[in-house]
Amino acid sequence: MSRKLIFHTLGNLLIFLSGTMLLPLGIALYYYFYAGGPREDLFAFLYTPLLTLCVGLILRFTVRPAEHELGIREGFAIVALGWVVVALFGSFPYLFAGVFSDAGRTPWVEFSFCYFESMSGFSTTGATVLTKIEDLSHAMLFWRSFSHWLGGMGIVVLAVAILPMLGVGGMQLFRAEAPGPQTDRLTPRIAQTAKLLWGVYILLSLLETLLLWLGDMTLFDALCHTFGTMATGGFSTKNGSIAHYNSVYIEIAIMVFMFLAGTNFALHYRALRGDVKSYFRDTEFRFYCVVILLSILLVSWNTVRFQNEAGEVVYESVWDSIRYASFQVLSITTTTGYGTADFEMWPALSQFILVTLMFYGGCAGSTGGGMKQLRFLLLIKQSGAEIKRLIFPHAVLPVRVNDKVVPSEVLTHVLGFFFFFIGIFAIVTCIMATLGLDLITAAGCTIATLGNIGPGLGDVGPLDNYADIHAAGKFVLTFCMLLGRLELYTVLILFSPNYWKK
């Protein structure tokens, strides 16, 4: 494994990241000179890109690799370490502007706040440690949401698409970062595939921004909420999230794009080329639609005229029940995390359905988190085949998806992923409970970060945040966000002794 090649490529990635920081810098300059924006934020977005650029240039020009071929090991290392480093430098604007500074906080505790918020943004988790979101400047609000958008389709995949210096061996990077058990390759050249996927992503983002702008949102809010929707992130510019607007039009627009963001982007590309039927030929997409539809029907039925502990009826009409159930089911299933209702006030069955959907997540090849619909579909099909095999021991019963036999190594990968996911969920829940959280909060914050969802249950519910969690707990949950975004294996492989052997 070439360590020089890894650090050289990380330098290129930091140079690219510094360029993306020019957008929030431009917003900070505009509001500082024309709207009396805070001086601290202006300097924060001046220092951060300069520092990021300098470190990137040092790594690029002082660490020169002898070889230029990215192997499997280098690919995993670059992607995993790249996300750690990107989140680190992405936390500096919060740190330099003193967003989380407090007289009672040590520098280490303050850094835990900054790094948590940054990783939550880039990993599209949407869990926040901010208590007063609307007090932030426009530049800082933009950076929070823009980090979603960069991380949604994958910042390394974006770099593969536009940087020739990452083009060689790009498939190793693409496979290490792309979500799902299998990677859709739309063209023979992986850089071209990355460009096509990002092209679809940008097109849908522009369309959603326009539709939200036509509603009750300002252009700035429309852009920030588009970043959160298309990346299935969930950072909002308002304390009340989408409930702040109380607009059916805005809720429907966001629901449509949450659904699209949770769908395999390869299907969007084929549909844009005229093959709309590809959606309905795709087994995973049909399964995804059935899961969402059944969940909406069950939650709507369960919440209408339901009386909470105070004896108050939550939703008087069927329409209100369907309206709020549809939004929350889509928000949780696609792991976006936007909210229009406090689902902790819903019946136990509805809460259980939402927690179950946190594990499901979006489709493979989408920007959604979770375990992915395709993996659950394969587990269900494999379980059905095993039951049939008990009845017909000599029968050949292959698992098929889209009329193709699924290779045994893919099924092994899915079973291993499921075991690791549940195991990590149990271990982290125990750790968080050890740090003083009750069991519901410990489990809720674990699945909410491991599944890149954002709001959980208990003290981290839809109306709460993660600010009161111990600093050590914040770093544990930050690691969960990274695991969830890179689908476990890309990160866990770095802890294997065999990985470091020659």
C-alpha cells in the first residue's frame, strides 16, 4: 500500500474542498458589506479556505508518490480518511466564528460540538447540537446546508468527476463511497458515470429550488432546504424545521423530492433519457414504493382521532392524519429528518413503524442512509428460499432481482453487513447508556446517527437536539455517522490487521 499516494490524493481533495468554501465566503462578504453581517463569520470563512488550501498544497507537492495506480487498499483508505479530514476542516468555520464558544466549555468540548455539526452535515445525518438555529448568520446557515449537498452524492465521487488527478483508479474510490451492495456503472469510464450522476443531482436540485421559491420561501431558504432534501440531510434554516412554514404546497414539494432523493439515481438518469419504464421494471423501486405506501396507511390509520396521555386528540380529520403521516414516513424512510410533527406524541405503533423505517433507509444508489431497501429485499428473498429449501432439499432456488440471479458473494456481503450493523447498533447503544442516557434515548441517538437520519427518540427527538450529550458521546456518535455514510465496510476494513499486511 502506498501511503504517499494516499496523502497526495488527500491533498488534492483538500484543494478541491477549499474551492467549495468560496461560496459561503461570497455570502459572508455580501451580508457583511450590504446587510451588516457579523465580522466573525467573515473572517472564519476567510481563514478556513486559506488554511485548507495551504495544507492541501503541502500534501500535494511535498508528498510525491512513485506510482500512480490506485489499488483497492488505497481506495478504501482515501475515502475513509478523506471524510474524516473533510469533516475536520469543515468544522473550522464553526470554531473560528465561535459558534459553540461558552465560558463553561473547555476547548476540547467546544471542538466536539464543531466536529459533530460538521460530520453531521457532510454525512447528511442532520443531527444538530445547535439550540437557536435562526441566530446563525446567512453564511453559516448556508455552509451547514451546503455541506449536506456536497456529501449527499459523495464529495470523493464529485472529485472523481471533475478532477483528472483523481481519475486514475477512480473505480476504487467510487466503489468505496457509493451506497449499496452493488455499484451501477452507467458508462465504461467511471469518471463519466460520476459526472452523469452529479448532473442528475444538480438538475433535480435546480428544479426543487425553483418550486420552493415559488412557494412561501425566500430564494436563500429555498436553496438551503433543497440542499437538505436532495442530500436527504435535514438541516433547516428554521428552528421549527418545515413545520415553521405550515404550508401544504411546500410539504408536498419536499415530499416529492425526498422520494426522488431516496430512489436510485441511475433510474433517474435512464428516465431522463426516455426510459421511464425503468422505474417499474426495477424490483427494489417497487419494494421501496410498497414499504412507503403501507407505512403511510398504517400510521394514518393509527393516528387519526388518537388521544394522547393528556386526553387531547392528535388529529381530528383523516386529511390531517394523512398529511403529517405521509411527510414523516417519507422523511424517516429516506433518512432526511425534516419534521412537520412531533412524532413522539404519536401512538406506540406509529413510533415503532418509524423506528423500523430508520433501519430500512433509501434505495441503493440514492443519497439516503440506512441499511438500504435492496439489502432488506435480498434478506427477505433469501429467507423465503431457505424455507422452500427445507421443503424441497434438492431444489435449486436462486435469489433473483430484476430477473437476474444474485451472486452468492453479494448475499454473503448483505448477511455480513446486517450482522455488523445490528452488532454496532447494540454496542453503541450500551456505550451511550453508560454515558448516562436512558435506554430509549441511547437507542434512538444510535440508530439516528448510524442510519444518517438525524432526529431520534427520547431526549434527541424531533423537537430536541444533541447538545446535552457528553463530549465523549458526541465523538462516538460522530464515528457512527461516518460508519453509516460509508456503509461500514469502508471504515471497518481499516481496523483489520490483514489490511495493513503487505
